[in-house]
Amino acid sequence: MIRVDAVWLAVEPIDMRSGADRLLARVVQVFGAAQAHHGYLFANARATRIKLLVHDGFGVWCAARRLNLGGFVWPRKGSTGTNALTLTREQFDALVLGLPWQRLEALKRITHM
């Protein structure tokens, strides 16, 4: 398996026709550099497709995902005050399933019935 120590989410949408080279250029533009064992997530404008670029220390891996129904919960440009966010493993797992990853902590508690 590919080791991924950190996952970063690029808020601004990208053209899903982009391959590994264009995504890598975008990583350098947004994050400053592609760090070994880090994953970088991108989505299209409608958040119906995502791509993950992972630098494994020797090269890059590129994976794509789309859901059969619906879309991914993705922050909109300007809503976060930044172009990039870091995700926990739990948030990443929820995001790729199409779940509301920003509310995971709140969903762990039931405060009233």
C-alpha cells in the first residue's frame, strides 16, 4: 500500500481532464511543493468528481473517484478563507464516501431528543 501521512484538500475547482503532471503543477502552485507521503485532493466545479494525487517519495500516483448518485461535500472558494485545507484520516474517509466530513465531531454526540 501507498503510505499517506497527510491529506490536503484544494478548495478551488480543477478541470477533471487534468492528468498527473497538471495536478502536480497545481500542487506546487497551491501548496508550495509536493511533500513525500502526502495526498492532494481536487474536485471539479460541481463536486461530482474528485482526483487524489499522492507523492510516494519516488513518483506520483493519481486516482479518480465519482459517486453513482449525488456529489461530494466540498467547500466553496471563499468560504474557508484559504485555498487549501488539511484533512484527518477520518474526514478523508467520510469525504470519499460523500458524507458530511466537516460535521463529524458534531455527529458523534446526541445533545437532545
